[in-house]
Amino acid sequence: MVTKFRIHEAHAAREFGMACQRIIPWQGAAQEPPVGAMACFLDGGASSAPDCHDQDEVMIIMSGYGSVTLAGETDTFEPGDVVVLPRNQEHVVHNPGEDQLTWVSLYWPLHEPAAGGAA
């Protein structure tokens, strides 16, 4: 059976200072998926809230132009770029333009490891 849904801001909730839509429906044998994914929508002139987590993250830029500040270093990106954010590094996404910036973030593990290394 094919599962289909549309990535759209109307399906998003406010998280991390922007609109985010969780996008992995799970029908696997395990109770939860091995990764998380969300579509992110950042308005023109806005920045995300600072975020730092014990998960690796990959951003796939879909539309708009922006930059990310990671551990004090800033780099720009454009549609088609893939941005890798290593775990435990504070990051903020910036949209200096007028148009909405959109990307899909994949992150793993699904939940941050518990203190002491247990997942």
C-alpha cells in the first residue's frame, strides 16, 4: 500500500522558532522508526531558535536561501544543498531574504541518548 501526504506549512506545528511538520509515518516491525524527519518552514527575515541535541542532523534545502551558524561559524546555503550538522553543536538557521526558506531535516537516533549512553 502506498502512503502519500503533502509537505505543507498548513500541516506544521510551531517548534524551534519556526513551523515544523513531522513527516515519517511508521509501519515497520519496530515500535518507532530509526530516524526522524521533519519539513521546516522559516519566514523571511527570521531565525530559528538556538538548538543543540545529541543527534546527527542533515538538512536538505528545498527552497529559499539562508545560512546556518554552527558553533560560532556561519555558512550560506541554497536550494539543492545538503548541510550536515554534527551532534552536540549549537546551531541557528537564518533566513535573511523575503521569501520563505524550506528544508527537510533528517536526524538520528530518533531520540537523544539518555545520560550514561543508553538510548
